[in-house]
Amino acid sequence: MPETAHPVKIRIGFPQIISVETDDIVGLFQQRRKSRGPFLIISRHYGLALDTAFHQEEGAVPILWPSHAQPHQLWYFQRTEHRGQYLIVSVANGLALDAGVSSELSRQPVMWPRHRESHQRWRLHPTEDAVAFIIESVRTGHVLDAPWEAGPETRTPPTLWEKHGGWNQQFLIVTPSGGPA
């Protein structure tokens, strides 16, 4: 960073979660890899968490909901035999986030029993400011996207969309205690 540039400070805070500033996150970024989870996956644009909506059945669609850190909003990132690829598994139901085999845009990911095929594997790409991640399906190359109609009372499912890097495609991965993972 040039000496004349000043870093932009962002204050992140959600209900039930201790707020942190970007300086805190950048300082702890290297510790992120040490945590085993579980994690909240929170839309940077809306502050809504990926939530199973209490669904236990295969094929159910997760939603984006105000964060509260209960088990149906907690997820593990399980390493796979493919370097840099993870399964995203719900604490509440043990099902993996699955992008499906279709490459159709605007599809909703579902929760499905773990099988480790390419449509259940995800890559995490850090954003330029190292605060959030873009979550990409290995199968399609499409990324998890918080649709523009998402809101705290809409029960909107995330979709899979072409990567453009906007804030609605950036997700914070935090521990339930509020710090970066």
C-alpha cells in the first residue's frame, strides 16, 4: 500500500455477535486457519447468516436469516482430498451444502447427504481486503450469492451466480463468539 493511502476502516456488528473492526480482522487473519469451527457464514452485504431453517431432510434449501448463532446457523468446513476444496456441513443436520449438477444460473443450493462429488466441494477465495470470502462451487464455477431481495424477514435462499465480486457475493466466516475464524 502506498504511504499516502489510508486503510478504510469498517465496523462489523450483528445481533448477538460482538462487533469487530477491520484492523482486528486483518490482525487475526492468519489465525483463521487454526480454528476448526463451527462457523457462521454471514452475507457481507446484508448481515444475514446461512441458515438451515430447521430443515432435516435431503434436498431442503437453506435461507439467509438474521444471525443468532444457534446450531442451524453453524457450519463446518471439512477438508477434502482435493487441495483447497471443502465440504460445507451443517452442525444441525449433518447435511452438506450442494450446488447440484446443473450449471443453470440463479439456482439455489440444497442440503444433501455427504458424497464429496464436485457439486459438494467449494473453494474459498479471500476478498481483496481479506475481510470476507467468495464461496465458489467446484462443479460450476458459480459462487454463492445473496439475492438483492434478501432481507431480515424474507427467508430468501442464497443463489448460485456468475462471479462479479460484489458485496452480495462476499461472506464473512466468523466464530459464534464474534471474532474472525
